[in-house]
Amino acid sequence: MENGLDLEYIFNEFLKGLGLSSEIAHIIWLPLPMLLVLVSAVVGVLVTVWLERKISAAAQQRIGPEYAGALGVLQPIADGLKLLVKEDIIPAKADSILFTAGPILVLIPVILSWLIIPFGQNLLISNVGIGIFLWIALSSIQPIGLLMSGYASNNKYSLLGGLRAAAQSISYEIPLALSVLAIVLMTNSLSTIDIVNQQSGAGILSWNIWRQPIGFIIFWICALAECERLPFDLPEAEEELVAGYQTEYAGMKFALFYLGSYINLILSALLVSILYLGGWGFPIPIEIIAEFLNIPINAPLIQVFTASIGIIMTVLKAYILVFIAILLRWTTPRVRIDQLLDLGWKFLLPISLANLLLTAGLKLAFPKFFGG
Amino acid sequence: MSIAVTTQLICFSVLSLVVIIGALGVVLLESIVYSAFLLCGVFLSIAGLYLLLNASFVAAAQVLVYVGAVNVLIIFAIMLVNKKEDLKPIDNLKSRKIISTAICLTLVSLLIRVDLSKVWVIASPSSSIGEESTFRIGEHLFSDYLLPFEVASVLLLMAMIGAIVLARKDVMNKDIATGLPVDQELIEKTKEPFLIKKN
């Protein structure tokens, strides 16, 4: 899997064969992976919304959406269309500029973070050197959008929701970053590709979840808190705050929040699978299977096959995590705001610091297993 | 001109325009909330300028520290103390404004003078280390810049202790000046239910 398929190279060669210069070929190539990732993110949201409806129905012994398409699979599309054609209301006493800018500022960083999600050796938009650090930096922009929309709504529930969202996001970002740091320490690189390759040695046995069990749990809790999923959905706790910062929003602006939160959920699930569950790796290394079956690993057809297995594995792992997140949402009660902050600052932060120290110590003691 | 150079030029001019106009807005706008949000835009565009200089790690750190921490805290503080208070008009506002403008212009002219008089060494693109820079920054922080790095962490520790002293008012729960008990209520709690208060 060192070289793998290089679609960009093949595409550019094809366009050069048609008589175009390499720069123009590059410009034609550039939007393609971005569009593809954007479309897959939105399709991922549709699937997740459908799953959420179906699983919540199952958890409450209902049937759930049934009439829109087989098993109600078209329900999320119907939801989306409804939001698209709804009237866009800006409250008379709201600050209309900030009110409009808020949801945009929430959505853009989330979508930008898909830049670093690899679905295979070369199947990502950009293998930037700062990799996972880019996601940590981008996700810190989001609370500004939430504060902005909370303030601009001119509504006390919205303001409280925005403040809660910012407080929650600041508190959980630190343990999140520290647990990522432990992984980076083991990999010696910030790049997501290197992080996955580092786990690909012995299939399921070399996944980071075995070497970083504490980090995995901290990361998952913090990811749920960053996505504002129950049990941490205090910013929009409907019994206390109506709907938090999104109370005054309607139509497409509300849909942006909705889309943003679900894209963020899928993104977090993908990142957990990349950081801890071996990314695109199959539980048994593909190389061993190929050797066992006597197939040359570098044959073009096998490359296509392994690449598609990689995509399927990444998406499968991510959706198992999404399933757990949805199940958690419909079966656990919500924590209080003081409990939430206590958990973040008094429990997760010290534990993640200790985890980092432990990882550094283990790396020095057993450089073979913890990356030297 | 190649496409890459053109893109760079466009990005540079847009980003510097945003920085300059945004920074002017931060200073000149009446509403403190708008100023705080514009400051976020300025920080983001400066991160963009770092990206153009091939310093992606510094850019990400800029976003994380300045936008994600400093700016969020500024906005947070503004919104927590959002008291409707009639401020007293300041005397001789006009002369104050003139004096501060003059001082700022002097500083700007000083900076421009430094910029014009010094011969800047511009590294050629081929000698740029690019993605290597993350490793280099780490090496420097733990070798020749170790002392400033450690001193900065002592500064952070002092700030943290100060914050804890301010937050743990229950240790000294009487206001030193007035002798009255200090209000320790969270923002979300009201002392008595609203409905009872009205009757």
C-alpha cells in the first residue's frame, strides 16, 4: 500500500493526452475531489438523519418514518426540501448581519475539516503536513459562530445557549487536543495518512485503540461534547432553553445549523476511526490475504479492489460509531451544566494529561510498540 | 504570470485589505460586540497571510490561540457582563481623539521608516522548508529558545493562579471594601423565582 492508486496523476495524464497544459489540467482536477467530498458529506448527513429517526423510533418502540420511500429512506430529503422552501425569517429586533453570518461561520470550519479525512492511501483532498492539527484549529472557530448567532437573536434563551456552547467547546477542546497529542507522539507525525499507516502493521492488533484505551475514551467523550450530542447537548437543551442558540432561526439558516451538527458528528466519527480504529485498514492486513491467495498486490484491478475495501472500511467504522452516538442520545439523560464543566475540567483534563505522560514514558521504555 | 503566482497575488491583496479594514473597524466602531467579531476576522486573515508564507503550522497555531481562545474569551466576557448601563460622556472627547490619532500616526510612520531603511533578506522559494517547519519549530523551542519558552509557561502559571484566586471567592466570601457578602450566584440562577417577585 506504499504507492497505491494515484487518481490525480492518472487524470492529469489523461488530460495532457488530450493536449491540455499541465496547469489547466490541474485547475480542472482541483474542484473534483472537493465536490466529491462535499457531496459525500451531505449524503452522509442524509443517511445519519434517517438512521437517527429509525433508531430513535426503535428505542421508543415506534415504527418511525415509513411512507416516504421504502422504510422511509426519503424522509431526510423531504425534511431538507421543506427547510429549503420555508420562509426565511429574521426577527425584527435581531441584528441581521450577525444573525446571517452566525450559521455560516458554524458550517464552514466543519466542512473545511474534511480536507484531511483520508479514505485510502491517496484518497484525500490534501495531505497537509499539519494534518490533524488543522482540524483542532478549525474546530475552535465554531464557538464564535455560536456566540454570534446567540447574541444576534436578541433572545435570552439564545444568548444562554450560545454562552453554554462556547463554554462547553472551550472546556472539551483541551482534553481532546491532549489525547490527539498522545497519538501524534506515537506517530511522530501530524499527518492523518501517517497516523493510519502507523496502525497498519498487524491488522486489528496494531490499532491505536489497544495502545491508547484511555485516550480513545477521552476522545470519544470530548467528540460527543464538541458535537453537542446528548448527554452533552446543553446548548440546545429544549426543556430549559427552548432550542438554545437556534431558537430564532427558521428555513435555510436553521438548516445550516442542522447540517453543521450532523456533518460534525460524521466528521468526529471518521476521526475516531482514523485515530484509533486503523482508518481504512481491514482487520486482517490486505497484504497477508493477497499473499495467502497468491495475488500480486500491485496489479491494477487488485488496487481498485483494495481501495474500495479501504473506503468501505472507513465508512463502516465511522457509521458504527455514529450508531453508538445515536443510541447514546436516545437512552441517556442529559447532564447539568455544572456537571458538564466539572467532568471536563476536573476529570478529563487531568486524566488526559496523565495519559500523555504515560504515553511519553511508554514510548521511551518500549520504542518498538509505541513508536520510536 | 503563472496561475500559482496570480492566485497568490489575489489572496495576498484580499487578505491584507481585510486585515487593514478589519483593524480600522475594531478601533473605530462604536459597538464593542462588532469590534470583537471583526477582531476575529483580522486574526483569521493574519493566519491566511502566514499560510501564504508557507508557515502552515504557525497559521494553525494562530487560529487555535488567537481565534479559538483569546477571541472567544473576549466575546464571552463581553456577553457575560452585558449590563445596560448609561455611561458618562467623556469630556474633551475631540481633543483626546486628535491626540490618539497623532500618536498612532507617529507609530505608523516609525514602522514605515524602519521598513524602508532596512534591507530585508528574502529567502528564495527553493530554500523554504515548508512542511519541515513544524519539526524545526520544535527543535528550536527545545534548544536555543528553551529559556523564553519556559519563562512563557511561568507567565501562564501566574495568570492561572490569579484566575483561581479570583474564582475561589468562597475562601474570602466578604467583600473587602463594603464588608457585604460577595454575590456568588451563577449567571443562570436567579435569587428568587420571577413570578413571586412580581406580586
